[in-house]
Amino acid sequence: MLRTAVIGLGWWGQMHIRSTHGHSDKVAITTVVDLDRDLAEKTAAEHGLNVADSFDAVLADPEIDAVILVTPHSLHTDQIVAGAAAGKHVFTEKPFALSKSEAERAVAAAEAAGIQLGLGHNQRYGAAQTQIKEMIEAGELGEIMHMEGNLSHDTLSEVTGWRQSVEEAPGGGLWHMGSHYLDLFQHFAGPVREVYAQAVDRVIERDSAQALLTFEGGPTAYIGNVMVTAPTRSLAVFGSKGWVRLTGMDVFTVAMRGQEPKTVPVADINPVRANMEGFADAIAGRAPYRFTNQQMIHDVAALDAIARSLKSGKREPVA
């Protein structure tokens, strides 16, 4: 059993606890930490957890094997480096870092210490996304031509603090939600070659943002996000033989050329928990993790290019 501590108990830190605590035979959340001590104690009392005084206290605790970072994006690199120095495995929420150089620094520290890195792009572990990946690898869709993804909601529209900071999220929802598709499309089609992005201010800053991607292998993609609308998500992959479209969590639609579309049911899997269990499996040597360290770096390099495009108004290459 992997013994973990959650660092940061905001919206998504609470989601980690609800998704995994008491529901997994591979991962146990034992400890929580937050700058708001009252929130930490309230959360701990609700779930029967321990409260640590600080991140440093967690790193010094021999009863904790790994940390789950649900902290501001700008803190990830230093916290990964500190976790590696303490011999703790580190699972960090996305984005992995705020620059390619910081991502490289984090990976170098992890590899030198021999610890496992985990990344909260949980869509790689979604049931439908896993089946679509298998279809792509089997060649069922033919050549991948284009991909589209939109994950929009208003959960963060009235949140104050770091999530609304341009330094923490230069492209607003493209960093908070759209980056899920940036990673998923890399998983489907390989590295991104260049990007074009835009973000506008209608109701709040950067409340509507989009990115166009071109991949090294030839496919293209669109990613969109709106931070002031009702919750919605969509995913589509278009191949030379047919397409797949996901608009919910329990089924997706497949349409092959010359055939009627059909719906495909998917398993009931919690992708947040599945990702954490994949992280635990990698640490235990039971199975390889679905992310490589170089893919984590590439996610950040693509975000770097999107940030440059937002400023230049031009296509930008991915380093």
C-alpha cells in the first residue's frame, strides 16, 4: 500500500481525497497539509486523517512514501526537487511546471534520486480515452487526421487567488482544463511541432481561450475552453477510416466510412483514482506508468509555445 500525503486542500485536493481515500487497495491517503490549518483539521476529522504542520514535516515523516501536490503551479518544481531530496515519490497536479527549463530541473532531480514522478493528467486513465487509444494503436481509425477537445465549466469563474493569476495560468482555462487535451493528444498522436493560440476577456480575464496544434507526425488539433459557461466536455478523433466522439463519461460514438454510427459503452472507472493507482503500480514495479518523464517535459514545452503565441499573435514552434 502506497502511503501518501495530500498537499493543498482546495477544490481539487478535496477531489483527490473523495476519489481515492477508502476506495483503493493500492493507495492510502494518511495525511493532509494546508496553509489554512482550520481547513486541514476539518478535512482530517471528516476522513479520519492526520494533519501535518507543513510540507517539510511531511518530507521528514518516514511513514509517508509519496506526496500529492495540489499546490499553485509555480511551486511545483521546487516542491518536486525537495521531495526527491527527501526520497519521496511525487505526484503533481498539472501543469507539471511553468516553463520547460523548470520541468527539466524537476525531472533531473527525480531521476538523480531514483523516485517516481506522477502527473495529474487523468484523462490518460479515462475508460473511453483508453479504448480510443487502443483503437488508434490498432489502426482501426486509419491515419489520424485531426483531434478536437473542449473542457469548459464555471467552477473557477468566481474563485479568487492564484488560479486567476496570469503568472500561474497565462492562458486561463487552457492551463487549468485545456492542458488535459494537450497531454491526451500527445498520448494519441505524439509530440507537438507548433501552436497558434488566442485568449480573450469577455466576462473575466482570459475567460475564452483556444489553441491550434500541429503534430510532428502530421495530425492537427483544436483545444478550446470557456471559464464562464455551464459544464461541458467533448472529445473527437478523426481518422482516414472513421471518427470517434465522446460527449460524456459513459459512452462514445464510432462512425466508420460507409457504416452507420454506433455507440460503445465504457467501464465505470474513476480516472483520478486510476491515475493514482497507476502511479502506485509503477513504484511497486507492477506495471510501467502511462507517462514518461520526457512526455511531462514536452507538455510544458507546448504550454511555453502557447504562452509565446498568446503574446506574439503568431504560430510558435515547440522547443
